[in-house]
Amino acid sequence: MIPSASLLDFLARGEWVAEAAPWPRVVLDRPGWQALLKRLEAPGWELISEWAEAAAVHVALRDAADGAVAIASLPCPDGYFPSLAAVRPGALRLERAIRDLWGLEPEGLDDPRPWLDHGRWGCRAPLAPTPQPPLPDPLPYPFLPAEGEGLHQIPVGPVHAGVIEPGHFRFHAQGEAVVRLEARLGYTHKGIAALATGQSLTAAARLAGRISGDATVAYALAFARAAEAACGEVVPPRAHSLRALFAELERLAGHLLDIGGIANDAAFAILLAQTMILRERILETNLDLFGHRLLMDRVVPGGVSEDLPPEATARLRDLLDGLGPALARIRYLYENTPSLSDRTQGTGILSPALAHRFGAGGVIGRASGRSHDARQSPGYPPYERLDLTVPMLLKGDVDARVMVRFAEAAESLRLIGRILLELPSGPVRAALPARAGEGFALVESFRGEVALWLRLDESGRIAGFHAHDPSWFQWPLLEATIEGNIVADFPLCNKSFNCSYSGHDQ
Amino acid sequence: MIPPVARLMLRSLLAGPVTRRDLLPPDPAQATELALALAHTVRRRLGRSLAIRAVDAGSCNGCELEIHAATGPVYDLERFGLHFVASPRHADVLLVTGPVTTNMAEALRRTYEAMPAPKWVVALGDCGRDGGCFAGSYAVLGGVSAVLPVDLTIPGCPPEPQAILGGLLALLK
């Protein structure tokens, strides 16, 4: 039987935190957390993220039935909390990271290995009130075994052959077929949560924009929205539109690079050359109009850094006029090249059941039957008046992930045109008061849903910070997706996921 | 039926090249005496060809995007004899991005050690220069020079493809 009470009804038993905005944060006692665990055995409530503070663990959840978002917290003064990983497998690595960073122990977690901590930080539990001394020797890291006749291991990374981010992949293969893949990440861990703590909003916004460079606008927007929620400040309508303009330019540029990169990994380089030319047009326009090719630091708490220059509308319209037909030609080429279709169709299938089980978002979820998009639910301005269409496919193979990207790129082009048509006038930035508060924000990056939570102290400085990259729920699925495929198709599958290493490791 | 790829190639031929010819000369502020002295050695020993091995030592991936742009059709770094190689054994230059994280330091060192001499290290981006906004963290050692001898720094967050090209070309001038 599936219990019928909604997430908010369930949380009514806890103690609601007054300053949490825009969604409730509820402090549960231990029996309450156990009851939550029990309720999570049934589907319906999705895990958004899980993180900790000095003596408390937080979990952000979404009720799929009504879209309600809430954070549940459990104080754990003795340093232990009941693990969620058995009922929400996406929580497994998040809880290993909680143990590494805050020193809180997840009870019942059956993976004792560290995750982000490689034994090289000079301390353990760096975010705990009193970090512990390091272990004398770094622990060995045993990979999950695979046994059988003729099995061999292939270690790859952390330094890869191409110009990409570092991470280690351990393949167990039988001949050409992958039996098991396990990733080991954490190489790009920079301690961003610790660096952000104690910083002003301006300095922390700069850091947030560098959590994952390819999604800098999405992260800066998530940070700004969380800060604005914490301060209770309202942003001028024109700023909302300009933020959406930046976010869609970023999405378009990101999808173009991914589409080309996937084709390139299937040995069809001309398509990458074509998408790079289009991407370059966008980045050059960004530089000329807004002063930065990737639009870093253009979204700031309170609004955007600067208004549009006078020539912007005409330049952007020219850009759209050129990109629309060019994108259609590239899509036609993609769909009508049999040698390419042969590589992408039926390769790296992610089943909808797994996508739902891990709550995978972004292109990966939408190519496997999970249509969630943060621009729609919970939604944020100005998308509610732009008639956003979210594509969804069920096939879940590399081809489906390419086709979702084509559809989203076309939709971004339409959205940019619409934003330019309906651009409100007025100021583009509001001053934020320095005050205490707590804010949470959900923003759709080109990769999926970015979640960002922060707490401000009385002087308006960061007292608590957590940023969640969509890659957390996508990396484990890549491992499931590659099983049974040949090793040579791994780059193709990996590129079709395009998870962020830096966003995940932080 | 004309295959779509043939149609696209014909269209590209008729449209003419997209490669930028208006590249800025190397920034004199960047081409320090060190770089000039270096350029002389590099030119003498390697001619006009430079094999580059890129390593991300912990970057946010912004610098990687701009390296990709520099290798793309618009900036087309290979026309200058610069090319990226997959193995450090084939490389003359180690191009390092990001602040060096404690978790990547050993892999970076080992990559450097795997390169045959003569070899040069280029630190790319503000993080590669001094750790950028990540300096001071428990998980970051600092800029590339905290781990390896750096011969040339190309600043920027991230450096634009023009700057990447300009910096690397300074080695060959």
C-alpha cells in the first residue's frame, strides 16, 4: 500500500524552522527520521540532495505528486544518523561524502570506503568543528569485485587521453564486453564549502560560479536565488528575463558542444566542427555584448551585473536567425548518416526504472522517461510565462540523449526570441540587505537540476553552504548503462552523459 | 540523392573559411624575458612543432572549454604546428589547468616525470597561476608552481582562446 499523506503533511510533526525560505525546513527527532526512512521505501518522494553541518544532517525532498519541496533535518550530536542509502540508492555516495567531510557516521551504510577523501588532505573531517588528524597511511581503495573466467581489469585515469577532467574508471571486462565499471572520483575536490563559509555574498557568488565552469550561469543563478530567498528580497522583473537569457545561451552552447562531442566520439568529426562553429558564434556574441565568453559573474545576488548594451537586441536576433537553420541542418545530417546512427542507436541504454530510482535529472533523465525540469517544477521566473516545452523520450540510448539535446537547443532558441520580445523595462539589480536567513534554490542547468542551500549570519556573510550538482545521480547510472556494452563504446556513452567532475567533487 | 554530409561540405566550401586570421600578436606583457629566452631554446630544439599534453589538476572545467575552443575550427591551433597528444611520452609541453588539488598532485607529478626532456610547463588560467579563488583551501596546494617548475603562465578566468594561442605561440617565436 502506498501511504497517501503528502510530504508536507508528514513533516507537520516536526519543528518548522522560521527563517527557512522559500520552502520549509523541518527538524525531525530520531523517531521522525526513522519514520521518514520507512516512508521512503515507497516511491513518490524524490531525493534532491543530502548534506550535513557540524551536528546535523539535512535531506531535501520533493513530493512528485504535488511538486512540494522541503528539507528535513536531524540533529546528530552523537555523530550518527540513520542512512537513507538503502531506500534511496542515490544517497549512497552523498553519505560517504558526509562521512568524509563532516565526520558524521551514516548508520547502516554498507560501504565503508571513503569517497572524496583520498587520504591526502592533511586532516580528516575538514568541515567538522574539530577536524581529526590524518591516518598514517592512505587507506587502500578496494574496487567492487567481479569474478569469472577470463575477466581482466582495465584501469583508466585519473589523467585521461583527451582534454577532459580527471577521474578514475575501473573496468572489469571479459574480452570486449564490460562486466562492471566503477568510477572513483574526488580528484578535483577543492573544498568549496569551506572556502565559501565566512565570505561575503559577492565573494561567495564568485566561488559558486566556479563550481562547474560549463554551468557557471546556472550555479550563479542558484546562488543568487538562494541568497535572495534568505534575505527576503525581490528581484526586478527585467533581471529575471536577463538571467533567463544568459541561462538559455549557456544551455544552447553546452548542448551544441555535447552533440558535436558525441558525434566526434563516434568518429564523425565534421559534426563537431560544425557545432563548434555555432558555439563560437554564441561565445563571441557573449563577449561582445556582456564582456565574458562563458558569462561568468554576470548573474549576481540581487539581479545581473549590467544591463544590455543598446545594440544587444539586434545582435542577438542576428545570432538566432543564423543558428536556427544551421541547427536544423546539423540535426538533418545527424539523423541521416547511417554510420553514425549505427553507433548511437541501441548503445548505452539507461532504463526508465533506473532513472527514476536514482532520480536522475537533466538530459539523461529526460531521455529515459523522467521528464523533470526545474524550470517547470518548482519553476522560477520568467519561465511561467514563456510556455516552456520539455522534451521526453523513453528509449534511453545514446541516440535518445542526442535527440533530447537537439530538442532542447531548439527550445532555447525559441525561448531567447521570446525573452527578447517581452523584455520588461526597469532596473536590473536590487540591493540586498545584510541580514540573517536561510535560502534554498533549484535551477535547471544544461546538465540537470542544480540545488544550492545557504545560511547567512547577521552580517550577511555565509554561515552554511551546500551546492549539489546533478552529476551526483548521473555518475552511478553511467556505470549501469555501460554494462554489457563494449569497452570501445565507453567514450561514446560517457560523452552522452557528460557528467561534471568538478561539480561533483567540489 | 546527395548525401547530407556532401551537401554540408559543399556549403562549407562555398561559404569560405571560418578560421580567424586576425589573431592578436602575443601580449608583450606576457612574453616576459623568461618566455623570450625560452622561445629561443624551444625554437632551436623543436623547430616549429610543439606537442602538448593537457592535464586538469583540479580546474572548474572552464579552462578546458577554452582549450577546446582553441583547437576548434575558428582558432585552429594546429595550423601553427601546435597539437595535443594523448600520452605524456610524446609531449614537449605540459599544459596544466586549475589549482593543484591535494588529490591530483601525485598524478600531475607522475605525468611530468613520464615526459622526456627537454620539457616545459605552462600554467593556464588564474587558478594555475596561484590557485585563484581556491587558494588557501585544505584541499588545494596552490598554483602549478607549488608542484612543478613553471616556465610560462597564461592568466585569465578562463583565458580566451586568443590568449591561449598567443601564450603558446610565444614559445615558438
